[in-house]
Amino acid sequence: MQRFNVAAYLRLSKEEFSNEKESNSITNQKLIMDNYLKEHKEYKLVDYYIDDGYSGTNFDRPKFKELLDDISKGIINCVITKDLSRLGRDFIETNNYIYKYFPENGIRYISILDNLDTE
């Protein structure tokens, strides 16, 4: 069984952002991912990459850039999000990552609530 080093990517748009230490939506996204990871022993969580207060309409987000850097370093080989909209809201660019960038870099992508798994 292949072992996957997972980047759990969480995002909340600035429109939904509050001044709380961690927004409820981010906490809920973490719970969904933690439950998913507990059910799948082949996944090892490397880190949460959290862009709290960033729009999904572009990919100029600090933690997303860090995630891409960790992909280039070979630290992770799987990216998991709660749903597709957490990865991004620009349909073309989001699909570019899912169907072009991730496969070209050996990355499995999973969107839990959308039942999308690129493996």
C-alpha cells in the first residue's frame, strides 16, 4: 500500500473572515479532514496549509504558495480539501491545478465532499 504525505489545504474567503483567532469554518474544515484521515490509514498528515481570509478567485495566497513549494521539494504527494471551492473559485485555474499541475508533479488530489479523487 502506497503511503501518502498529505497537505490539508483550508481556505476561507475574506468576505467570510472574522477577527476570531480561527474562524468556525476553518475549524469545521479541520474536523472534516481529521475524520477523513482517521478513516484512511495510508495518509500521513504533513501539515495544515491555512489561508484564512483569502479570496478563492486567485491563487496569490501565502499558504497555497507554501504548499506548492513543498510539492516542489517532494515533501508532499497528496493534497486534500474539504471541497473544490476551498482550493479555488476560478474554474479554469482550479482545473489547471487538479488535472495538469498536480498530475505532472505526482500529486494525488482529493476533494472530500465532492467525492473527487484523482488516483
